[in-house]
Amino acid sequence: MNTLINFIQGNLNLITKALEAVGHKMEVIPDPSTVHFHLPGDLSVLVHREYDDFIRELISKFPHEEEGILKFYGTCWKIFNSLNSLELKSLEEPLYLFGQFFQKPLECLTLAYYLPQNAGDIARKFIKDQKLLSFIDAEVLCDRHFGGINYPVGGVGGIATSLADGLVHKGSEIRYKANVTNVILKNGKAVGVRLSNGKEFFAKTVISNATRWDTFGKLLKDKELPEEEKNFQKNYVKAPSFLSIHMGVKASVLPAGTDCHHFVLEDDWNNLEKPYGSIFLSIPTVLDPSLAPEGHHILHIFTTAGIEDWEGLSRKEYEQKKEVVANEIIRRLENKLFPGLKDSIVLKEVGSPKTHRRFLARNDGTYGPMPRGKPKGLLAMPFNTTSIDGLYCVGDSCFPGQGVIAVAFSGIMCAHRVAADIGIEQRSSALDAGLLGLLRWLRTLA
Ligand SMILES: Cc1cc2nc3c(=O)[nH]c(=O)nc-3n(C[C@H](O)[C@H](O)[C@H](O)COP(=O)(O)OP(=O)(O)OC[C@H]3O[C@@H](n4cnc5c(N)ncnc54)[C@H](O)[C@@H]3O)c2cc1C
């Protein structure tokens, strides 16, 4: 995972909130910019931390679209503020939903209006310039974080370590290297899990953080795929995986004032979503030099790549291919941003889609779900409940999708729904049945 992970302000600062809940707080460094885009036609756009500076910069590049830019980003701002003002809990829990509606009706109606819509369609209502629309599409790819990024001192790995530490401190037990091979069903209800070493664990509920493809395709492989999952697989495909390069380089290769996060697409907008087309780059040592030995920087570079490109190779061919593909990406960065990059490398490690599949246990190493056709808005995604009693799913193949803040939201939603189902939170069975039925029906329309 790269370093573009933030601690933001308001109710959406979910990482801070999760850490607070287990008694932890991390020291952070504010990043003065979010992403520096290097785009076709030598278009360079820096997404400043301050919203007004970013809007001013974008208008200076596209003065003929000033009105459209103000309207589109004004709408994004409205949606974000509505979301940020609500207490975020399960959207599958009607008592909470009604409570929020009575407290903040305007914000709820704003969200109800915009959530089923697609960001690209909203942009196209206000903006006509094709280049600017492509920039907005590239921004979506980049996990653009509203309100700026605050980088955790010591690296993003510290977030997981602090969270795990806090959970254990609160009395939880975490089993590492515990590979779940089956969800155990009894009379159609999920009652536990079986590990690859044969051990079994039983519980009132089972929550799967594996993707929905893995949960239903691997952990429940003996059961026929439920209708709702068929629908999900009909509407969403697995986004491709990634090729990652982690490098240590001599500090002298980076010009003074280099930003932390970059997005590079050199000559052709058509390559935006093609394998190896766009390059994402993060240099965390720009913000936190303590991460590398003095006089050095860390570069994390990644680009999309499909697993099919890496199958059927011998060990030697596989190693050679990693070298060839990585060298080409490094050559492109050398041409575009950092002359002399190749000669400055002191350490290099390359991970392929197979690495992602193996170490993250993700079907085909996928980045997550991607709408099969034209995106129908976020409400088309499944939430946390599943058609199997006692089984919940969480993570990036559930609403609201990919990204660390999004999956943290999914976790909070799931915890609330489970708490209601096991009687820790208030619930109404009649309202539950109505709302869950309505949501399922809405998804079938997607
Ligand atoms: C290269 C890269 C860069 C990214 N950069 C950013 C970024 O800058 N900002 C951002 O917000 N997001 C970023 N993301 C996306 C973000 O990392 C993901 O959306 C998020 O981590 C998904 O979380 P998850 O919990 O759904 O899945 P995962 O993070 O994949 O977690 C699932 C967990 O379940 C475990 N698991 C799976 N199957 C089993 C099993 N059978 N038994 C036991 N355990 C199992 C896995 O080992 C894993 O620990 C990036 C992703 C990639 C690949």
C-alpha cells in the first residue's frame, strides 16, 4: 500500500476515530499537496492542500471552464459536507437512518439525491472540455482525499500496528497466519470458520474481510452462489491487479521541492486505464526523512497490471519479466521526472499481480470491484449483510468500495449492523425487513 492515506477533519476522519476507540493516537505530518499530476500535453496540475489554491490552479489551466469548475467542485463540496456532518453508522439499520433524517433532513436528502449518481456524469453536466473531464477521471483513480493528507510519522504500517495493539489491549485476540479455508454452515446459518490446519472456531456471527469473490467462491465453494452474489458479479468485474516497485535511491536524484505523491500519464489520454498506462508514485521520505538512511529516499511506484499477463511463466521467465517491466517504468519516470533515476538506485524490489494474489489472498490479486458497464452510483454495491444468515462481508467489495477510508466506513457500518443483530444496539425487526428488502430490490435495478 502506498502512502496516500489521510487523517482528515470531521466525521469522516475514520482512521483517527478507529484508533481513538482503542485508545491510540498517532503523530502526523501535514502534506502540503495531495497529488502532483503530470499529464499529456505537458499539463501539470498540483492538487494543493488548500481547496481554494487547487481551484485557482485548475481555473488558471482551464480559464474557459471557470464556471463549470466552480459548479462541479461546489457540488462535490456539498456532498462531502453532508456526509461529514452525519454520524456514520450502518445504512442497513433503519432506526439509525430515521434518527439521522430527523436531525439533518437537508443533508440526508442531498446524499439520497447524489449517491445513486456517478461522479463522471455530474462533471459532464457542468464541464465540456474533454481534457478537463479526463483530468477529473484521473483524479477519481487517485483516491483524491478531501481536506488534505496527514501522513503518520514512522510510515503507514504504524496504523495497522497501533490498531492491532489497541485491540489486544482491549481484550481481543488476533491470530496471525490463520488461513481460513471454509465458513462452517449449520442449517444454512454461518456458525464458524475452519482453518487450513483443520482447527475450527465457532461464533454468533462470521464477518469476512476476504473479497466477496473469495468469500463465496472459496470459503463457501460447496454452496450454490446466492442470487444476490450473482447480481453483484453481473454488475461488477474484478479491477486489474498491480505491479509495484519499492526502491531506495540516492537523495540527489530528486529536485529540491519534489512533492510526495505523483501521477504520471505521458502522451495519450487513451492509456489512462490501460495496463501499465498510468504510473502512481509516492515518496514518503519527502515528508518523513527518518524512514530511510541519511542521503536516501524511498520510492513506491505502482501501475495497473492484469494477472493473465503473468501466468504460465517459468521461475526464470517470471523473474526476467519483472526486471524488464520494472526497468521500463523506471525509464519512463526518468524521462518525465527524474533524470539519472536508474543510476541512483541502491535497492529495488518488484511485486507482480501474483505477489498481490499471494500475500493479500485476493482473487486474481484484484484491486477491488469495478462497474462492468457505466457506473450506476454507489448504492448499486452490496452492503454488509449477505443472503446467508449470520454471515457478513466487509471491505472493498462492499459499499462504498475501494480505499482505506472507504473500507474503514464499511467496517463501522458492519459493526453497527452486527451489534443491532446480536442485541447490543436497538433494532426493529419489521423496519429491518422493509429496509433490507428495499435495498436488495434497488440493487437489482442497477
Ligand atoms: C498498490 C496499492 C496502493 C494503494 N494506495 C491507496 C491509497 O493511497 N489510499 C487509499 O485509500 N487506498 C489505497 N489502496 C487501496 C486500499 O489499500 C484497499 O482498498 C484496502 O486496503 C482494501 O481493504 P480490505 O480490508 O477490503 O482488503 P485487504 O486490505 O486486502 O484486507 C483483507 C485481509 O483479509 C485477509 N484474508 C483474505 N482471505 C483470507 C483468508 N481466507 N483467511 C484469513 N485471512 C484472509 C488478507 O490477508 C488481508 O489481510 C491501494 C491499494 C494498492 C494495491
